[in-house]
Amino acid sequence: MSDSTLPDSQLWCLIKDDDQAAYTTLFRKYYPALLGYGKSLTDHHGLAGDCVQETFMEIWLYRRNLAVPDSVRAYLLAGVRRRIARRLERDRIFRHSRDIGEGEFSFQFTPLDEMISDEETRRQVQQLNTLLNQLPARQREALYLRYHQQLDIDEIARLMQINPQSASNLLHRGIKHIREVWVGEMHTLALLLCVYF
Amino acid sequence: MQRESYTTVTQFCDDPLFRDWVITGRDHAGWAQWIEANADKQRLVQEARYLILAIGSEAPGATAGETDQALEETWWRIHEQEHRVRPLALARWWRVAAAVLLFALGLGWYVSRLHSPGTHIAVSQPAALPGSRDIGIFNDSKVPRLVNLEDGSTIILQPGGKLSYPRKFAAQKREVHLSGEAFFEISKNRQRPFLVYTNDIVTEVVGTSFRIKAADDQPEVEVFVKTGEVHVRQIQSKGSKAAENVVLLPNQSVSYVKSLSLFEKPENKDIPKRAIEYLNFDFSDAPVGTIFSTLESAYGVTIDYPHDVLRDCYLSTSLSDEPLLSKLKIVCESISSGTQFRMEGNHVIVESTGCN
């Protein structure tokens, strides 16, 4: 069994040399995250699982021809996203279905409750969380890729097929909007407190 | 540290150490100190902290068990895919024919998938008759699973094992694919050899019983023979030299080391206790009930029979080299001509008017 602490690039090189253990390590490391991402792109969870498997299949089948990616995580996420989009597109043609929401990012952020101890924090975080989940899909996806998958701006841009400036804008616009609404509410609260006490 | 110069919430959110502190509480004392020393950043820190807590952190989309199952399935599909492209190495004329066949199979596969989303059944091998798609079985239970094949052969698939086989075997040979561990009892047919493909090796027999251990995550594939003669060889990779062929006799086993692509020397092996190999199925003057309960525990089936009618029936018989269906047939015929059986899944129903 190959060491799970090896850097991704090294695992990838081992896989190119037919190392099945390295492949297993890479699979175990990324499958849960990729499935999570896949499920947020389609309600059809069987399809998501299928596309994640196909992304991994391709690595083994074409291991000799594949270059080592700069970021394995970004490479895999992009593979899953592309496959799901392609399959949904094909379904639309074959079944003449028009699921408008399908393929759109539907992930809902869940607050980190276990790190919250006081009521005030809980209330604030809850409020922010509600605002986050109301953001447009693409802004939510950018935030998810940045803070859940740890991708940098360039990787997010490549994955979402936009230029880096647009990716950066998606992130900033999302956070800016939330803070404006939120700070606004904090002020109202402060005013109320002044009136009543 | 240029942290003192941060002016936006985003800068804090993007700082991995800051995120780490908020999400896991790491270096709490250090951060408390820093915030105290940088009182002007308190509001930014507080907002960034709220934001990170509201965004949450990556929640795994699958458990370790689900991940390993998916890994198994992926190897399985890779294996299928690698097999499907093999005919392309043939002569040019054949390539065209093979491509047409593959396309037809692929189309059939795709259309069938459209109709059954979420399930995937292995696609048929080129050797199988068109239209007779393979049946795929994955034993996700904790107990061995009995699989009866169309030719009367029996396979006991161990937990975690996967098997695919055609609904109807080809005329010249019987081919199945295995990943994981299984015990095979193959009905004799000299004209139609029986072949078991695993990732690395192919095991060929005429009629016999043997066990294969071919777990994807193990470094070796093992074949152990109980009865008869078994030929094992490496699956040939693109135009390489003739594959090594190992002949195994009863009670011999051979291991194939995947990393070296080599067979170890065959060796005589002690039969594992409690395994089906250990049972010899030789009965002399045994009550029919004892024979049935031996079969029940060996194959993991339940056998229903009329206890009253068969109470005083005794048999002497040797059943070691037969698949389950043949064993049952022999036992029933030996009891009397008025004794029949039928199988419903893992359940055997015996009807009898009594013994001779």
C-alpha cells in the first residue's frame, strides 16, 4: 500500500508506472470530495457517482499519455464537472427533457456548528449562512471551490471556463453582497438597542 | 508576518492559518495574543471568522466503505474497458468488423443505460452472442453467495466479490469475469472449456473445482485447485511473447505476483479448514437429512424437504467433484424416482414420495 502522505504529483507518477496501490490511495483521497461536488451539480446521485468513476477510469486507462497536472484536485474536479455537463446535455437531446435547474450548482452551505459556543456567534453565523445560500449559483460555486476545495483563482477560472478576473469578481461580489446586507442589519439592531435602552 | 497590513475580510478568509484556527481551533493562544496586539483588526477578524463559520468546511460526500465499493466498481469497469479494446490488435479486416461490433455493443449498452439509470451491468464480451448481455453480480452482503450458471456450474462468490457472466454461454467456450474471491465447481464439458478472467490472469478448465482469490487491492492473485486439472496463464499484453502457462493438479495452488507479472512456483497446499474444499462429500450409509444439512452449510443454501417421508432414508454416495446442481440431482435420483428438486434463488425445494 503506498503512503497516503505522498504528494499528489508523486502518486500520479507512480500511477504512470502501473502502481495500483498509488491509484487506490489517490482514489480514496479524492472520491468523497468529488462525489460531494458531483452531487451538488445534479440531483441524480447515480449519475454523479458514475461521472466520478469515469474520471478516475480515464486516469488509469490513459495513464501513459497523461501529463502530471499542476493540481490533481483541480484536474479531478474539472473532469467531474465536464462529464456531468456532457451527460446532462446528452440527456436533454435524447429525452427532450428541459430540467432548467439541472447542472446548476445546488450546494447548500452548512455552518460549522461545532466550533460555535456562544449564542451571539450562532445568531450571526446563522444569518450569514442564510444570505450565502441565497447567492446566485455561480457565486456559490466559486465560494465553494475556493473555501471547500481550496482552489486558487486561476484554478477556479479554468474549471468554470471563465477568465481569472471574472472568477475573482464572482468571489468578491458574493462576499461583498453578504457583508452589505449583513452590516446593514447589524446597524438596524444597534439603532433598536439605542431606542429601547 | 504581513498580517498586520490586512485591510479586508477576504484577506483573512484566504489566509490558510487563519482558516485553520477558525475551523479546528489550532494555535488558539497565538491568535488570541495576536488579536490583542492588533486591536484595530478586531472587527475584520470577527467578520472573517463569522463568514468562515457560515461557509463551513468540506463535508465528505462518501464514507470509507462507500469509497472502497466505488473503487472496486471502477476497477471492474476499467477491466471491462481494457477487454473491450483487445480485438483492435487483430488484422485490419478484422479491425473493421470488430469496430462495427463494438459500436453496436456500445450503442446497445448506452441505450440500455438510458432505460435503467444508476445501474450498470457489465457489457458483453465480443465472444458472446450479440443480444445476450452479461449479468453482473456484486456480493455486497457479509455471507457467501451462490450463483448457478446456465451450464449447471456453481460459483460461490465471497463477500465483496464481483462476477459477470453471459446469460447464455458461447458455443465453443464458457467465459466469466471475476474480481474478488470465489469457489468454482464447473460442470464437465470437453467441447466447451470454462475460462475465468481476472485482472491479470486467465484460468482455464474443462470440468473441475477450484478457488480463485483475486482482490484488486491485494498484490497477488491465487488459484487453488480442489479437483481436476486447471491451466492458468497470464492475460497477454499487446503482442508480447507467449504467455506463461501453469498447470495445476488437485490440492496445488499458485500465486501470481501482480507487480512482477510472474507466477510463483506451484505448491501443495493444506486445505483450509471449514472451507468448502475441506468437505469431501463422501457419504456412506448417511441419513438423507445429514447429506442435505452438509450441502446447506457448504453452499449457504436452505433445503426444504419432507422430513417425515425421508426420515428412514440412507444413502452412500460420493459427490466431491460435482457442482451443487449435479449433487442435488444425484441425491434425489438416488433416493427414488419419485424425488425431485427445484431451486428458487438460494432456496432448494425437494419434493419426494419416499425412498426406494
